[in-house]
Amino acid sequence: MKNKLNLPELESKKVFAYFEELAAIPHGSRNTRQISDYLISFAKEHGLECYQDEANNVVIIQEASDGYESADPIIMQGHMDMVCEKEKGVEIDFEKDGLELYVDGDFLKAKGTTLGGDDGVAVAYILAIMDSPEIAHPRLEAVITVDEEIGMLGAEVIDLSMLKGHKMLNIDSDVEGHFLTSCAGGMTVDTVIPVTWQKQQGYGAGLTVTGLEGGHSGSEIDKEHANANILMGRVLKYLSDRMELAVVSLAGGLKDNAIPRECEAEIVIPEEKKAELSDYITELEKIFKKEYAVSDPAVCIEIKENGTGEYDVLSYSSMTKVIFYLRNVPNGVQHMSMVMPGLVETSLNTGIMKLTTDGLELTASVRSSVSTRKEELKDKLEYLAEFLGGEISVSGDYPAWEYRAESDIREGISAVYEELFHEEPVFEAIHAGLECGILSGKIADLDCVSFGPNNFDIHTPKERLSISSTEKVWKLIVEFLKRSK
């Protein structure tokens, strides 16, 4: 295996070499067959017991090193799918193309796209461990799931009856030295609001809300980053209050669990209102820049002239429903935890929006560490949709991962981390979802902890994985396994 990144000599060099191989394989959610087959090929080449189900989930088992046969097995867990986001103008087909990696100082990045460190680094750690016979360890049971990013669908259906372990390392968090002990539950809610169309003459213009930071709708929802879909609702309401307006198209966001960075709309107005449109957009952009000066300083509204002609537009009643929905749908942080100060308890992210022939379609990620609050938020979305003549459907409903007061694996990895790096580890809950909750329902008395290296701006093209932190976490895993005798 050849490392093409020209990294310095690292103990974790195999991790980066495998990460390169994984990055060369398309592996967005619902596009995991190729990477799943790659993992099975790895297992067979190394003579390891392996399983692959119809969903493309993979389990790989490596027996204990000499002297570790009586030790408790260790489950190592991560997911193989990634969020596929790209910068505007970047040419890539995520269904077919791999990523173009490069090193920038201490960071590994991908040119113009998400990196997939979430959660490719977990898979790379697992492969590197299993490909290193010099590393002593108990029986290892690797559980590598699919479609975690769209509702933990792989974890929901995976069969783990072949496992013997009850201790699990979930390598799917992104702040090194912070060990997660519980997480929120969540669900995906799809909403459809029916619409009707008509013909209309007028001046066509394209509007784009852009320049937003975006981010992970769980771990970064507390940063109050602007949601492009919600801002476009404000734009349309602002304009419709001031001039005759019709809507031709509307689309924003790519993933339900990524805060939308961009939203596009096409509108029709009277031709004599062209100058006023420009003035109103300038006014509104100033308002946005003031409101989001800290969280999204580059926010802007672009205008494109489409010319005068006849357009298919939403009927007035349909446009009113669409704007009403976008101005009233819950979004962002809904409740903060009263039990753990500073932790988001309940939130919603209106992640994907598109206007089709039949209706306005929206996909939202709902999260809460309190199951009744999660249901309450779903009920709000359902009531709002039904009020407008629409309906909702729910998928990927997963439970919260509850805190375990006594945890051998948490104490063990904490002791190793503190001794190796002379730093006190931080244990905390997280608002983002983890598969630990679902897997706890499949493995009796599961004792687990979640951790990982520093990985910044995940779910955005700014994603960057710290090389030095990846090295530290590698040393942590290796030493923890060594001491698990």
C-alpha cells in the first residue's frame, strides 16, 4: 500500500493509506455497494471472518492475539457512508467519482468537497488495526454500517447475532479528548404541501441566498447559523408585501442533516418593478448581514435577470401557502437541556426543499434527547402540513443513547488517554445522533463510548481532519487494546 499524500513518518501511516483508498471509492449515503464490497474483499484477503447483508452493512471479526484469548471482545464501530456536499462550480459526480485529497498544514482536506472524515476515519482505523499483526488485542468485532447520515438506516436493520462482545468503541465523534456518553434521538420528517399552477406574463428573475456557513445539523445547530431555505421564505414574504409577485421555482439544501448553505428561487414581477426589486433585495441583504454578522458574515442575495415572457407560476393561493409554511415552520434550536446546561435538547433542521409539479417537498431532521419532545415537534410539523392541505411521513426514527452510570470501557479509555497525553479527558453528551442507541437495543448490556480525532466543519466542503489528532487517537486505540488483556 502506497501513501500518496507525502505525509511525515507517522505511526498511523496505515490509517491515512486506507483513508486514501476509501476516499477513492464513491460512498455517499444510499451509494455504498462498492465500498461495502471493498471491505469484504479486505476481510477475505486477510483471512478474516466476515458478513455482508442486503443493506450493505459489514461485520468483520478478527480473533484475539496470543495471550488475549480470555479477554472480553471489543466491538469497533463506525459507518461507511458520507455526506456529499460540494462548493458551487465544482465538477464531481458523487455517484461515480472519488475525492481529490490534499494536505494543508496539519489538515487533510478534499478539493471543493466534503472529506468524508465523518466517518471514513473510523473505517480507516479499523482496517489499519486489522492489518497490523504486531498490535496486540482481544477478539475484535468490527461493525461498519451504511446510511447513518440519513437516519441510521443500516444500524436499524443489521443482524449482530454473531457478536460475542458487550464493550464497544464508537469512533464517530469529532473533538479529540472529548468522549461522548449519550446522544439525542432523532427522525426524518418529509412534508408535502400540494400546489397548483397557472400561466403568467412578466419579468423573470432568479434569486439566490448564498454565502452561508452551513454545518452539521446536530453538533453545530447551537451556533445559530442561518438556514438558506428559511431565509428564502423571508425574501419571498418581504417582496410579496411590497409588489406583485409570482413564484416559478424553489430549491435549497442537499441533506436533511446539513444546514442549507444555499437556496435558489425564480420569480416573476411586473417589468416596471425591476428597479424596485433590486432596491428591496439590497435592503434585505443589509438586514441579513447585520443579523448574521457573527454566524454568517458572507451572507448575500444574488439576482439574475431571466427576461420578460410567459412563465408557469404558482397560483396565488399556492404561493401564499408556500410562503406561510416557510415563515412558520419550526427551525433551529427549540429547547435547551435543563439537566445538562449548554446542551441542546430539541432541534429541527429544514434541510432539503424543492418545488415540484405536484407540491412543495421538504425534508427535515428532528432531534431530541427527550422522546416526548421529539414527538411533540413531529406533531407540530404534521399539524402545520395538514392545515395547508398537505401531509407528512416519518422515517429513520432512532432512539436516544442513554447515559450509563457505571462503564468499564469509559473508565479504561479515560485512564489510557490521561496517562498517554497528560490531559484530562472530557465526558459529555451530544445533540447529534449516534448509532449507540440503536445498537444498545441489539446487544444486551452494551457498554460503549464514542470518540474520534479533531475533524472540523463536517458536512460542508470546508471539512478538514487534523493529522496530528488522528495520530494521537491511533496511539490511544492501540494502547487501549494492548491493555484490554
